[in-house]
Amino acid sequence: MDFLSYLINGISLGSVYAIIALGYTMVYGIAKMLNFAHGDVIMVGCYIVFMMMGKAGVPPIVAILGAVVICTVLGMGIEKLAYKPLRRATSLAVLITAIGVSYFLQNSALLIFGADSKSFTSVVNLPNLQLAGGKLTISSTTLVTVIVCIVIMLALSFFIKKTKAGQAMLAVSEDKDAAMLMGINANATISLTFAIGSCLAAIAGALFCSAYPVLTPYTGSMPGIKAFTAAVFGGIGSIPGAFIGGILLGVIEIFAKAYVSSQLSDAIVFAVLIIVLLVRPTGILGKKIHEKV
Amino acid sequence: MAMLEVKDLKVNYGLIQAIKGISFELNEGEIVALIGANGAGKTTILNTVSGVIPSSAGSIVFEGKDITKISGHKIVSMGMAHIPEGRRVFANLSVYENLKMGAYTRKDKAEIEATLKQVYEYFPRLEERKNQPAGTLSGGEQQMLAMGRALMSKPKLILMDEPSMGLSPLLVKEVFSIIKYCHEIGISILLVEQNAKMALGIADRAYVLETGNITLSGKADAMLENDEVKKAYLGV
């Protein structure tokens, strides 16, 4: 039963990583940049949910919606102010800017909310699920996290396959200039991508803090880095890759904590990443470039 | 009034002036060729006309509307398609998805299907391979796809950049017959080509471009007889 319980917890943690990884992978696929401030958008989302639920006393779902709206606007604003002026700059300049934005968000949170850690109340208040005659307990947060992740994956696949905006994203991710020649507004598409990524970050933040209820201005950075790892693991730029990478990473992390050592679990996670990249440099579902010249 | 009127166009890349103030025009129904050596600025001109890169001075007027400052993605729906150098098909998307992308700005679903049928009729090979990723097509097939994709937007004017690049002589002939077909169905064409002989053979008029300046212009058949052109571009 322990094994099953670890597996479920791993899948749940992995679901959070997957939702965050989607933000990294979509932005990378479309804007060809690593948005290292993505993790800190998660932290902002957590604080908003925390403030709205704790101080304003609104129901969790309203708090999450509030965080989604604010994070979406924040993500689009960051893109417009910090990244858009660098559209034709070297990727290194964009990377350094992203790290700068990350510190800016962390320090703003430090200034506004202080350095002391806040204890986050779970956004899910449903009874836990008892299985196998009470031998296996699945917390409602765990269950909701997995379901939310699956719904997001399905909705996103539908959006990309079936809507015009989704098709525009595909085209821009392949070739920005050629997409423009088809009449696609590449800037608007990039902005939309940031909006979706940041909206998902807010949801992921609420779920992550519900499972690990300690909130500080640095809360976003570790899940951010792990989700980035998950995105690379699955093949950066690939949406199913982010999903698979996220889940695998979560499961490996929980198993490492349970069976090896909780201090070493992060080291093990990153060691697995290094091994995967040595064997498959493009990640598990990384795009093969099959272009004849 | 000409369909496309370019006046005193200047384009800079950083400190380098790539286009040094050129003027040319294209009338409805014409095939106009821009010929010149590598680096003369042919591609830059097409990219500026279709709004991929900004101009630094001068004006571009298409069907009476000044499009000089209009961003590239808005120009397609005005009736101008641009087949870029190197074809730039979406390699990981299927042939069908590529063609659908060409009709991105159109909203008339039934009409889009009709255009798709026409494109398949003219390029049966594209229909045979409609589910294949575009990156797996041969160079000639990719050129067909790029042309079909441009036709999907129902353009009045197509800008073609080096459609014969990298193709075998047989395929070059095929590509030029496609250009003729586009012309016959009423599309005007601005053609950039290094293969000056083929380009002059098909064009009504032509401009010769040398390092950012137009040095010669006139009827294409007269240019085929011009001694300077013969020496410099036709290798006679």
C-alpha cells in the first residue's frame, strides 16, 4: 500500500510540475526564450490566493480566479515591458533579463509581504478519499491536482488543434516570419502564449501551496526550476513532453524521498535529468528535425 | 494607376544601406522581374514590400493604399502573398495543415475548401502527400507547397523570391510553368530570380538591380537582347 500511496503522491506532485512546465515549454516553443521569471509568477499567484482567502475571506475558487486574472495580466505585462523590446536581441540578453525579472518579483514580494513564511490554507476542502477499507488514504488535494492537470492538458490540446489562435501558435513556433506572411500577428500570438502560461502558473501555485503550505517570496523558484527540468526532460517545446516529463519527475522525486533519502531526492532528480539528456539530448519527446535541404 | 508603386525606397540594416532609393511599379496582370547578382538587394526589396522588414524612407502603395508603415501580418488580407526565399514551409506540419495556414486570414469556409480543391487539382502531388510532414517533401514539392500555400490566401499579387533556387533544370521548368499558370488565372507577379534567362523569358517587364540601385529597366524581351544584360546576367 505504501508503494501505491507514494506513486499517487508522485503523480500529484508531477501534475503540478507538468502544469508549470507547460508555461516554460510553450513560451520556449513560441518565443524561443527561457522565461526564468515563470516560477516567480507562481509565487505571486500564491500570495494573491493567500491574501484573498486569508485577509478578504473570499471562497477558494474566487481567490484562484483572482490570482489567474492578476497573473495573466502580470505575465503579459512582463512580456511587453521586458521581453518584447528584445525580440531581435541575442538570446543571452533575453535570458539575463528574465533572471532580472525573477529577482525583481522576488524582491517586490519581500518588500510587500515580508520575509516571514506564511502558512497557506489548502484551496481544496473536500473529505479525503479512503480506499481498500481505509488502508489507502488519498488526500483530496492530491486527487484534485491530478484531475485539474488532466483537464488542462485536454483543454490545451483541443485549443491548439481546433482553434485559429492555436494554429497561429503552431505556425509561430515553427517559423515566425513565415507565420507573419500567412497573416498571423506574431506579437499577439507571443503575448497570448505568455497569458496562457501565467494563467496556468497561478493555478499550479494554488495547488502546489495547498500540498506544501509554506509560502515565502522564494516559494516559486524551486518548483520553477524543477518544472523547467521537467520540460527539458520531456523535450522542450513539446506539450505532451511537458506532461510526461512533469509526471515522471514528480514520481522520481517522491520515490527518491521515500526509498533513498529525502535530503538526496533533488540530487537524484537532477542526476536522472543528466542521464536522460546524455542518452537523448532532445528529451523524451523532443522534436526530430526532419527537414530536407 | 499601377497596382504596386514603390517610390524612393531606402532600407537600412544597421549602418549599412542595403537599398539606396529605388522606384518601380507593377501594373495589374503583369509579371515583373527583378534580376541582379547575389547581394544586390532583391530579397530585401520583397521583404520590405510585404512588411517583413521596415523601410527607412520612401513609400509603397498597393492598390491605392499606402502600406509603407503597415505591419506584415495585415498585408496578406489586402491581397498580397509572399513566397519567401528558401520556401519556408512549416516542416513539422502536414501538407494539408500548411495549405490551411495559407488561408489563415480567410473566413469563408466553403470558399476555402473550393480553393483547396483547385490547388490539389493543379498540384496532384500535394494531394497524394497531404498527410505527410512538409519537411519530408523534396525541394520541388516544397516549392509547389509554398506556391499552393500562397494561392490559398486568394492573392491578387504574389511576390516570389527565387522559386528556382536549388532545383534541378527539369523542376525549374515545372516551377516556371506554375508561375505561368498563376499569371493566366489573373494573378500579378513580382518575381525575383537569379536565373535571369528564365525570368526574362516569362516576364513582361524587368528591372536590373545592382548593389541597392536600379541600373536598367524596360520590356523583358528587349532586355534579353540588351548587350550589357547579356554579358552580365545571361552568360552569353
